Amino acid sequence: MRDFEEELRDAFERRPAPPGLKRRLMARRRGATQRQSSPLFAWRGLAASIVSVSLCILAALAVYGGYQERQAEEQRQSEAVRRQVLTALRITNHALNHMNQQLAAHHRTSQE
């Protein structure tokens, strides 16, 4: 544990900055400022923004188009199911009418 504490003290001990560090940092900062103020850098940023916005719009349109296609497919399927249910109800209604006719005829013959 003491070795660890000594390593920490050594790591946090103040040391003088290397010679020329301030000069190099200031030169790097001047270079970054010049790059940012150049028209080419501004044009690249604008172009990157336009490309990013265009990609976002295209992605949104693709997602929305897929959503609309799914909605249309679900609508077609629900219409097909509705037609099948109505057909089943017509068949059931026809069968029940036929059964009622047979029961009525049987009831008439049994009363005679």
C-alpha cells in the first residue's frame, strides 16, 4: 500500500513544463484559428451539414414510406378478412334459414 501511495505522490509532484511548450501551443492555436477562418474550412462545414441533413431527410422518408406500405398492406389484409367473415355469415345465415324451413316443415307434418 505504501508503494502505491509513493507512486501517487510521484505522479502528482509538480514538474516544470518542457522548454518551448508555450510557444508550440500558441503556434498550434494560431494554426487552428487560421484553419477555422479560411473560406475552404467554412465551405467544408457547410457541405458536411447539407449532406448530414440530406441523409436524415432521406432516412426519414424511407422510414415513412415503409410505414405507409405496412399500413396499406394491413388495410388490404383487414379487407380480405372482412370479406371472409361476411361470406361465412352469409353461409351460416343460409344454413340457418334452410334448417328453419326443415324444422317448420317437420313441425307442420307432425301436427297433422
